[in-house]
Amino acid sequence: MQALAAMPLTVAAGIRVVLTDIDDTLTTEGRLPADAYAALERLEQASIQVVPITGRPAGWCDHIARMWPVRAVVGENGAFYYAYDRQARRMTTHYWTDAASRQASRQKLDAIRDRVLAEVPGAAVASDQDYRVADLAIDFCEDVPALPEADIGRIVQIFQDAGAQAKVSSIHVNGWFGDYDKLTMTRTLFQREFGLDVAGALDSTLFIGDSPNDEPMFAYFPVSVGVANIQSQLHRLTHRPAYVAAFHGGGGFKEMADRLLAARAPRALSA
């Protein structure tokens, strides 16, 4: 990983779409700082489209798509995307599977939930679970005392034993049934909403994140950034981002936005 400050100005100036994780990438210590939200607005004003790519639930994503200065939101690690047309006042929703399939998966996820709670003391169902449509989120440090690595690994194993996918974020283990992840739904979003094959937009797209569930994005997008706190997750990563910010969480997101916007300044472009 190179320092974000080493990103060539020509690379930074070419970015037109920013894909971003939310927890511990846009947020810092569980809160969205004012300077990170202001960075979202500054990117929008510069005609750089921002799309959060998050493990957070459908209920949150509906709010984010409507209220934040973003083009769309991919949620629950790729289970769906929401895109809100403000002029038409219309929400476009696209799910990886239909409602019947999601309901069938829910019964299997409920059995996994019961096993995790019985076998991993201290684990809890995430507080945002009621707002989810496709996955099960197990909290290992957001609203509970942090669990040791062995317990996090045990939660992942329980999901996998049942045939589910499992991804570790900075706060949750998320599990689901289905052959999707953050990258697969991002591909679908680009095709359906942008009219683009994402493979043809790699030079103009940046991904920024902080945790193992971002790994498919780090592996695919050559212009990828980790906020500074990704250093604590490197033991879980095979594929690392190309660049790393000097600041944690929302400060790292602001640093990234500053780099992109400074690269577009007349002086920078003529340098």
C-alpha cells in the first residue's frame, strides 16, 4: 500500500465515481463527522457521484438514498441497491433475489442466529437487524464488549457450516444465502443505473473502505483506498487497497475527497 498522498494527480483528477463503505470509513467511532458529510457534498458539487457500498440494512439505506448527497446505495453487502430520483420523487429498488427466496432464507438464518447465540457467549444480534431484508448481522463489538478473534472466527464458521456466506466488517459478522457480494451488486448498479460496464470505468472509479467485507472491491478496483484504521484488519486481508490514508474513519474519507478535488484545481492540472 502506498500513502494516499502519493496518488498521482492525473489518477485523482480522472475519478468520476466514488464508491465508499460507511462504518469506520465515513464514520468515526460510530458517528458521521461533519467534515465527512461536507466532503460528500463537495464531491457532489464537483459532479463526482458517490455511492455508499455498505453492510448496513435496508431501512438505513432507504434513508441514505433519500437524504444524503449520494447517487445510490448498495446495502446488506450486495443484497440490493436503492437509487432515489429527487426530481421525480421516485425510489428505484433492485434486489438480488425475490421476496419468496428472501423469506425462505430468513428461516435458515433464524436457525443460524439461535446457534450463534447458544455457542458464542457475548455475541448478539445486531441492533439494526429489524431493518434488514436479506441477511443476519451478528454484533461482535458495536453494542457489546469486543469479542476475541477466536469467537469472531467461530461465528463465521457457524454461518459457513450452514452453507451461508459470511463476511466480517469492523463491527459485525454478516451472513446470507446467495451468490452475491458488494462487487456483484455494484456491477448491476453500473449496468442498470449508469448504463456502463464497470470494467470499462475502472480508471474513473475509486473505492474506499476499511475491513474484510470490502476485499472484493479492493481486489477489483485498481484505484482503491483504505482509511488508516485498515491497518488493524490487514491480518484478515489477502487483497489490500492500493493506497492508505493518513487519517482514520471519516478523517480518511475527507483526506481522499481533498485529494480528488485538489487534483482538479487549475494549478494542479497544469503542474
